[in-house]
Amino acid sequence: MLAAAIFFVLAFGTLAALLWSGMVLFGNQEVPLDDRLEELQAHATVNPTQLPRRRRDGGFLNGFQFLISLAPGGDDWLRGAEKELNQAGIRGPHAVAFYALGNLLFLVAILAGMAYVQRNNPPLTIFTGMIAALLLGWLIPKQILHRLVKRYRRKLQESLPDTVDMLGIVLGTGLALDQAMQRVSEEMQYIYPELSNEFFTVVMQVKAGQERGVAFRQLVRRTGIEDIKSLSAMIVQSERFGTSLAQALKVYADALRTRRRLRAEAAVGRAGIKMLVPIVLFILPALFVVTLVPGLLSVLGNLQIIGGPR
């Protein structure tokens, strides 16, 4: 009985994961031109031969990463995982290796658990359960990473108006752009740590000798947010043409606040539609039971009394 219940739960989870993956896959409209431009920028700033060499040299994690890259499509999977980890704010020299190792361990664990649960069942049931466990082990880490990316982007999006406004104020005091961004990152560290760390990374890259335009393009590639892309383009163009950046940032911060308010109003408008399903499935049946069942029981009792022997 317990094995059947666990199998039903896993089958339901597999179906839900497949439906969610389909919604994520067909819901996002990719722009081929933007993807091509991003690929060209990545090849312009990163040497493609460095990645396999870095995975081949030294250490268990680098060796494990290199073995994955040898599999068909493994290198593309690692690049995609590295991009999503960067967009989720998870960065480091071995972040991709830890993610791949965690994926493998989770897949092995869920397959072993399913094999233990289905050990006394017929072969067809065991095969079906192993397929369900395989799908869950492959899809659940990807969905968790997608959720982390969305949460990190939402935090950056919510913190952008106030940070841009403060950046414009600091620039108005006469500081240079690098000094202003460093000061804003220090002031916003305890309020908006995600965007503060991104600004601090850009400042450190510029201080290390990298061009400011390249540093901002890498910021856009790390975050994947259109508002940060517009901000980066505005800063680069203002520096190139010598226009006033403080006034432009003030106007842009007002536009970002307007967008944030519109997003909040849209979320409030969708709340009623989202509440319709739990109301119909959970609240209305309980309400009908509480209000109608006592009356029905009373009516049935009266009918039994009336129809009884006299």
C-alpha cells in the first residue's frame, strides 16, 4: 500500500514537471537576433579554447567537468548551465562543476530510492517507476535553477529604480562614474546586496583595466534584464558623447518607478484569477458541505419519521 502511494505521488510529480517544462519551453519567446548578438559578444570577449583546457587541468571537479564536456552535447549543457548559474547569482570557479555533480547525485539518489520502493513489484511496474524517477531526477534540478534565476532577476528588477536614483544623485555631487558606482554599491550593500554586488563587479573590472563598455556588456550578459541593458547603453553612450549622465539617470529612474508600479498593478489584477482555482477546488466544496449537509440530514430524518410505521 505504501509503495503504491509513493508510486502515485512520483507519477503525479512527473506529470506536473513535464507540464511545467512545456509551459516554460513554449512560454518564453526567444529572439534569434538577440541570441546571435549575445553569442558574438561572448566569442569576442572569451577565448573558446580556454574552457576545455580549464576543465582538463587539475583537481577532481575540473576532471569531472571535462568528462561531461566529452559527452555529446555536454559542452553545450555546461555552457547553458554556467549562463543560468550566473543569471541566478551563483558564481565561482567551480559553480558549474558543483551543479553538475549535484545533478548526478540527485539523479542517482532518486533512482536508488525508486528501485528500493519497487523491489517487490512486477518488472513492468519497476520499469515505469524507474522512467518516472529518471524524468524527475533530470527535470527537478533544472526547474529549481529556473526558479532561482527568476528570483534573482526579480530582486534586481525591484532594486534598480532606487539604485539608479542614488547613482544620479551621487554623480550630481561631482564624483566620477567609477567612484559613484563604488559609493552606491557600498551604500546599497545592506539594502539591495544583489545589485550592489553587480555594480561592484563592474567597478573592479574597470579598475583591472577592462574597457567600460565590455564590463557593462558582461553585466547585461550575467543578469539578462532589459532594464539593465538600457541602463548600460545609456551610460556608455553618455560617456562616448559627453552628455550629462546625472539628468539622464534621474529621468530613467522615474521611468523605472513607473514600470514597477505597473508591474505591481498587473500582479494585483492577476491575483483574482489565480485565486479562482483554489476557491473552486477547496473553499466552495467545504462551504457547500458546511451549509447544505446539516439541512439535508434534517430533511432525511424528517422523511424517515414521516414514512415510518404509524
